Amino acid sequence: EAQVTQNPRYLITVTGKKLTVTCSQNMNHEYMSWYRQDPGLGLRQIYYSMNVEVTDKGDVPEGYKVSRKEKRNFPLILESPSPNQTSLYFCASRFRADFAGGGYTFGSGTRLTVV
Amino acid sequence: AQTVTQSQPEMSVQEAETVTLSCTYDTSESDYYLFWYKQPPSRQMILVIRQEAYKQQNATENRFSVNFQKAAKSFSLKISDSQLGDAAMYFCAYSGGGADGLTFGKGTHLIIQP
């Protein structure tokens, strides 16, 4: 089944403890991205990647890192999480980096709580 | 930068009736794509319908249709014969023709009254 897999689905952590949220897609998609969803704000893009070793900042990149060493994987790294990073996170991918018309496939989301 | 505005934080409709969710956007691009996503309580993001800006014909998917007014930069979603399973958050989203990702509106919470 074609899908985007995120792990974990739920995570509670403490301030300052480094964590990684994994994202993997099995559709050979070029483009992958991370979003955070907060009440009343909709979804906002954190980082995106147009291909292996090519990443760039989205609208809210502060406090996050990403890497794209393989085409299928795009992990989101919080090196020193803070409570304001408590949010619902989505990974999404699309087939071509230069064409959005094919639509996006979303992961199931990761609910992160930082205490 | 592109912006997407959903002016209705919450809408309520009787089962079997029709409801329209509004969305406006701002862009200077001529080639772009518009989407409506549904997010039920399971929080999964489900694509409802998409529209290519270069197509004048409004997209339709079963009970879901859009009214795309390119000059007015308006992209409303009409749900006909509303069903209980339609209850969810609905997000309008914009994606440009290049490396841009999705720009989302803040969402409309749709309530279906039995």
C-alpha cells in the first residue's frame, strides 16, 4: 500500500531532551515536507526537501532540523525541545518536486507534548 | 507570500441539506493548485477535492463540488446531501507551481445536526 509512515504517533517528552520523529514514504516521491498544526492556526510548513541532500526552510523552521540522506526518509529532529513545540506534526510527500498538481500524501500525524 | 483565508471558524448544517464553506486566497502567480482537505477526529488529512487554476471548469467529486472564481481568488466548497460522516475540520490549501508546499487556511469546523 502506498503510504507515508510517521513514528511515533504520540510522544510526551521533557524540555531539552533531543528527539526524532521519523517519516518514510514508499512511493518514490521526490518532495517531502513537515508541517505543524496548532489550534486556530491551521497547518504551517516547517521544512521541505526537493530531493536527496536538498532541504530548505519553510515558514516556521526555528527549533527544528531535518535531513534527507535517502529518498524515502525525511526525519524531523528537535535538538532541544521546548513547550512551545507542543503540537500535532504531519509529514507529507508528493511525486515531483516541481509540480504540485498530483497532490500530496500525508502521514497519520504525531502528537508531541513537551513538558 | 501567499495567504489563504477561511472566514468561518464553525458551520452547522442539518443532515441531508447543503452547506458551503468559503475560502479566499491571495497570490501573484498564474499557475497554482487549490485543495480542500478533511480532517475527522482521527486527525488523518483526507483530500476531498483539487482544482487546477488553469482549468475553468469547477471540480466535482460525488457530493462535493467547488465554485472556483479565479478573478475573485475565491474557492468555496459545496457539500450536498450532508451526512453525519461529513462532520470534521475542513482546510482550504494553496500550492504554487514550483517548490512551494501547501499554504493552509485556519480551518472550518463543520457540524452535522441529525
